Amino acid sequence: MPTSDDATDDAALARAFGARVREQRECKGMTQEQLGIASGIASSTVSHIENGRRGNVSLSRIMRIADALGCEPGDLVNGLPVPRT
């Protein structure tokens, strides 16, 4: 059964992942809209991801975002906090 600690861990992971996406996007000089178009993901979803309001981002989306940013998926996820199981 999920606990409040699990929710906190998930929120921290979502925020950390979102920060990575934002950092990579800004380094590439892209807007959220440009990233959305390049990745085939709605710019509102990109915004939610970057702001940590979208947890459990699918592997497919991670790969599409990474491809649009010209980086490896690992660049977006390596070193992020690992959720407890």
C-alpha cells in the first residue's frame, strides 16, 4: 500500500526529471512549444513535465524528448533519485 513517503518520493522524482528536461531544453535554446513539436508531445504536457506535475513519464516519451533534444535518454534520468519499492 502506497504511503505518503512514496508520494513524496514520486513528487521529488517528477520535479528532478522535469528540471533536467528544462535544463536541456534551455541549453538548446528551445521553447516548450518547439520541444513539443519536435517530440510530438503537446506543449502543455511538456510544461507539466518540466514543472513536476506529470509523474510516471513513459519510456516512450522520455525517448522522444531525448531525441528532440539531441541527447541520450540517460542524460535525462541518470542520477535521479530512485523510488523505494
